[in-house]
Amino acid sequence: MNTSQTVVAVAQLAIAVAEPDANRQAAADAVAEAAAAGARLVVLPELCDSGYVFSGPEEARALAAPVAESQTLREWRALSVQYGIAIAGGFCELGDDGLVYNSAAVVAGDEILAVYRKAHLWDAEKLVFTPGDGPPPVVGLPFGRVALMICYDLEFPEWVRLAALGGADLIAAPVNWPAMPVPAGERPADVVRVQAEAGMNRVFIAVADRCRAERGVSWVGGTVIIGPDGYPLAGPVTADRQAVLAAPCDLAQARDKALSTRNDVLTDRRPALYGPVTR
């Protein structure tokens, strides 16, 4: 493998709502598998400690924990130290303000480098969580710059562009993509959108979806690693099974935004013309 390449892994886990111990063990097993594959970063799914299909706000609150007291984050810190691997994943957070958030963190060594609260809430999430109001963080790791966002956030081009403008080489995206009908021969639209966004912004995107039907909800299983040309480097899985995918990524490629000798995806922008987009 080229020494300029970093192995990135994504884990598709069979998560069950209200079974945090089993969910944490599934995550730990996936981290160990990713590390054995040589990964420097592993991405875990959205809400991978609590599960997703809550009976209501009370159940989510009972499964949430403050960052400083989160058993999930303590375990990720220990796993990061044990295996020498950075971890990005989703967890159920009880804020210091008493509100419940759909959150994600980047952990490296014994440190929590960033905590992000999902800004764009999907469907019944609006009945359970408070939306975050901070931009996607971009953290510097020894091998590159990693941004963090969650699931439905990816469907807002402005949000992905914000991470690219923030200098991200790779966007780590924990997701729980609910299954939708897919025409024969087509990829799920969730995967297609992320491919387009990776290509439009010339960044790597690493998506960790989940599997196992939960209270009547099935999942895309769209776990995938996409390069800055918009094409998959590993996956998508698109099946109801656990998987750990890994791919070597030359993250420095994401710093070259040129499409041709005369075109660049960032410097060709004309923000003065885009006013209506922010209204």
C-alpha cells in the first residue's frame, strides 16, 4: 500500500433499541475488526448505543447520558487507546441543559476531540430530540482532517459544502437510513446523493449505516466509503447484514479541488449570486 494512504473503516451493526450493553459490545467487536484490517479511523452508526426507534421521548431520555458520564464514550476512549485507532460514531446524549440530542463524537487516544449534535432532524426525531445549532466540526488527526455529521444532515448540500470549506479531507457520517423502495437495477437514493456530494466537494465520505429491523423499521444497509471522484472505494453493502468495510484512502487527494486546468470546485464558486439559498 502507498505510504500516503490511510486505511478507513466503516461498520454496519445490528443494533437493537434499548439494549445498550449488546450494542456497545457489537461496536467494540467492529472496532477490533477494523483495527485488525489496519484502519486508522473507524466510523460507527448513528445512535449506535441506544438504538433508534424509540417508543417516545421518555425512552430516549432514559437511554441518554451526558458526555462526561457516557459509558459509550468511556469505552470508545479505551478502545482507541487499546487499538491505536480513531473512532467516530453516534450516541444518545443528555445535554447539560436537560435536553436530549442525537449526537456523535470523534475520539482519539484518551480524548474526545469533538461532539456534534445533529442539526437536521428526520421525521419522528423531532418528537424526541432537540436539534443542534453548531456547524459540523472538523478535527485534525495525524493522518488528515475529519468532519462529522449525522444522517439527514447529508441531504443538505450547504452542510456538506460547509465541511469542505472548513478544510475536511473526509466526512465521517454515522447514519440510520430507513429503507425506501428502490427501482430494479438502481442504487438506493441515499447512496447516490452521498456519491454526488463527495464528487461535488472533492472529499472522501465514510458512511456507517445499520441493519436488523427495529420495531417494524428496516434499513438501507448503505454502509459505504466514497472517494473524492464520487465513486465507491468499498461498498455499499445494501443488505441486512453486519459488515466492516475498509479501504485505503489517500486523504491528500481531497485537498486538490481541481476538475480541470481551469476549474476548481471551491474557487469557481460565486457566493454573491447565491443569496436566495440562505433565505
